[in-house]
Amino acid sequence: MTVELPAERPAGPAPRVGPAATVPAPAVERAATMRGDHIAAPVRLATVGFDLFYGTLHAVRDVTLEIASNSVTAIIGPSGCGKSTLLRAFNRMNDLIAGVRTRGEVRVSGRNILEPTTDVVELRRRVGMVFQRPNPFPKSIFDNVVFGLRLLGIRNRGELEARCEDSLRRAALWDEVRDRLDRSALQLSGGQQQRLCIARCLAVEPEVILMDEPASALDPTATARVEELVLELKQRYTIVVVTHNMQQAARISDRTAFLLSGSLVEYGETAGIFTSPREKLTEDYITGRFG
Amino acid sequence: MTSPARPKTFAPLAARGPAAARRVVDVGATVACHVAAAAVILPLALIVWHLVRMGLAGLTPAFFLHLPKPVGETGGGMANAIAGTALLVTIGAALAVPIGVGAGLFLAEHGDGRLGGLVRTTADVLGGVPSIVVGVAAYSLVVVPMGRFSALAGGVALGFIMLPTIVRSTEEMVRLVPRSYREAALALGAPRWRMIHDVVLPAAAPGIVTAILLGTARAAGETAPLLFTALGSRFWSLALDRPIASLPVYIFDYARAPYDDWNRQAWSAALVLLLLVTFVSALVRLTARRVPRRAF
């Protein structure tokens, strides 16, 4: 199901919330760029003229982009550019912060999830998230993996065990933990904990996995394992990775979006962005001239 | 310029020899810290030693199993007071733990509004109310309407004593649960109540148990709130609507009585009270530590 994007911001309903301040929108020449160089695969995620405010701070500015399914999309940019905020818009984790207002649309499989009627609990099951610091619960490895399944009301021991094994295998952790599933997850190494968090996320069968700098707290070996895992997982999932590590973005992503001060500067095939960026700002950033 | 001429170059730092003054300060500060640490232990050690010395001899089986003898006779025990204290503390905890933990959870999760501020201030003020005043309050709330002194009134008074500690400590412990646990639960599709029930409360549980123990231990030793609520009794009774004996009140009565035998029993009662509180704390801590280890 391809979502057809209007070239301009939809003129329809007025902004849902937030001040009526008009955001400068140099949309015409950007519109083509932001579609990620003619995405062939179905679009899974999209934002349309999306703005986000923390109180008076305009953190995400008029971002329009489409993200294809079964691909890895990297969001890069300097600290504080709004990349994590943009990522968290896709599962509405920004709702937890007081004083956040949004306008525009964020679409998951074609539906605008900013609608008040959205079932946020169901949304977050479909759009899983892996955080910067591994955050397993202080429970056993098994209890961590099946946490989301128990939320869904699954009580059957056999089903929980089968799904636990399946998720751990897909997260490439099964062989390391198969004989100590009842041990505390906090005894695992940092890299193992992060893969456990990925397994926990996979267990509830999400369609999309959002990763917020998933390897920045890990050592190089563990980082490499997580990167390999991301490449494997894209066969089945749509993955969006926020990273401040440009080599990492180049290694694992199909498309890269460059965000600066909340605005989307450039979005396209990763190879293109890193070899022949169209925007001067992108070039300056990836060559290390700022940020 | 009054200062002496500044040398153009300085001798290398490595050649300046051992900094004797720094070592003296280091040793002095270390000693001071050790002394302060010892000073913290000293009062408790003195109390325990004194209680053991004076009270151990009186800890016969009869002390635990018998009722007090009539005035003038020697011997007898405090079975009724030991059971009474246990009952009073249980009533107090039964009232204060659900309310206190609930309120503490509310303060940690929703406590930033006006109601939260009010609850927090109230709990703090309640914690500062002298215990004799708490006794008066329980007297007017329970004893007057019921028309007599009772175990229930004593339990209510002890509940008031426990409440502030439990509320504020629970709030602290719940706030200590890392934000990352909450985010992880919500990102997996947990509704807020499931997040609190499945993740926040278990993570905070050891701390909450400690909070409850602190509150209960303090209440177990309170005398003033019981004087005109539970009153005291020389007979065996576990009835909620009757006056009931308790260890602190016995200690209070026996310690100022003009009989040597009673004074000795007061020492023993004090030792029993201390052992009781220590024993219960140790027991609860051990079980609380075991719970999260439970295999799936």
C-alpha cells in the first residue's frame, strides 16, 4: 500500500495543536528529495509536514519523508538536531514528555497515528523500540523476553517458551543464554543486554523497529554484532536507526536522512548521500566540518 | 611591592620531596572519619549491651509464657504484652501499609500537581506530630465514639505513627526506579497501570519493604500513643474492642514501679522488644531478597 504524498503540505485541516506560526517551508525543491530517491518498495512510515514543539522550542520543523518497508533507514545529524525526537514520533514516545505539541501527520502503514483515536498501546506493539542504553528489566532473561507476550495475555507456558527461543534466536543470543534463561538479565554483558532488548522487542512481532543509537553504549565487538543483526533483521522488519556515527550509517543503512536544527536537509540513498551529497550542509557535516 | 622577588624558574615538582603536611592532613581526616563511624555504632552497642546485662537473666520460659502476677507477688511473665504488641503493630500495619504505599505511589507518579503537594506536606507534618498528640487524636477518633479503650484504638494510633515514614519512603523508592525501565515497558505496549504493576513496583519492592519495616519498628516501640488508647491490661486478651497489654506500656509501668522484681522484668521486656523488632526485620529482609530471584 503506497501512500501518495501531496507535493505540498496538505491544505486541509488546520494544524491540530500548537501555535499558528507559519514555518518557512522551502518545500518545492525539497519535495522530490525527501522521498528517498524514488522508493520502489511499499512505504511503511511517513511524516507529512511534521512539526514538534517542546513548549516553545521548535524541535522538529516541517519534516516530510517516506520510509520504505524492509529497509534500514538511518537518521544522522549533530546532537540536539531532533533526530531522536523524530524517531520517537513514530511510536508516540514523545507523549510521555509534558508540554509536547505536534502538527502535521505521522503515518504508520498509511494511517495517521497522531489522531487522538489511535490506540497507542497497539501502536507501540507494532512499532517496537530499542534504546541507546540497554534497558533490560531486573528480571530473568526469560521474563524479559516474554514481557510483551504476557502483556498480550499469553499465559500458556509452552507457547511462551517457544516464542522466547524463537526471539532469542532471531536476536542471535540463543546460543549464549539457552542454559541460563532463569538468571537475571542484569548479569549479561552490555552487548548481550542490548541483543536481549532486541529479542524482547521482536517477541511481540512488530512491523517496525526504531533504534535510538543502539550501539553507542557498546564496545566495538558488540557494536559489530548489533550491526550484523540489523542487516539480518531488515529481511523481515522495517528499521529506522538514529546514529551519530556516520560510518555506522554508511555500513548498515539503505537510505540516510540528514537532520539539522530540526529540519530535514537531505534524504536519499545512503551511497549517494555519502559520496555525492546534493546539499552543501550535508557535505560539510559528513566531511566533519561541523557537528 | 612588598612580596619577595619572584624567581624566574621553579624547581621541578618531582624534586620537591614528600608533602609531609599533606600526609598529616590525610591521616588526620582518615582517623576523624573512623572515629565518627565508631560514634554512630556506639549508642546502639551501649543499649544492646546494657539490655543484655540487665535483662538476660529474666528471660526465662515463664517470662514468655506466663501472665503477670498480682501486685506484691514475684515472678510471672509478659505473654499478654508480647502478643498484644504483635497484635497492635499488625493492626497498625494493616491500616498504614495499603494507604501509605498507595499514597507514596501516587506522589511518585502523579505527585507534581497541587494535590500531590498537599499530600506531601500533610505527610511531613504528620511525621512531626509528637506521638503523645497522635495518642490524643486516636483517643478522640476511636476511644470516645466506642466508649472504651481498645486494641483497635491503639492500632489506629500506631498506624498514624507509621504512615508518614511509609508514604515518603515509598515515594522515594518508586522515584528511584530508572526511567529506562518505564520507557522499555511502555515501548513494548504496556498500558500505564501494567508498567507500574509489572515493572515499577517489583523494582521498588525491596526499598518499599525497608520503608515499611522502618515505620513498623518505630511504631512497635511507641509508648505514648498507647497510654490512652490501648491502655494496658494485666490479663490475656486479643479482643479488638478491649484494652490490651503491650511491651512499651509494661516497660513504662514496671520501670517506675517501686519493686525490684518489676524493674528487672522491665529490663527483660525491653530486651524482648528489641529482639522482636530485630527478628522481624531480619525475617522480612531475607524473604524480600528471595522474591525477585524466583525462577520462572
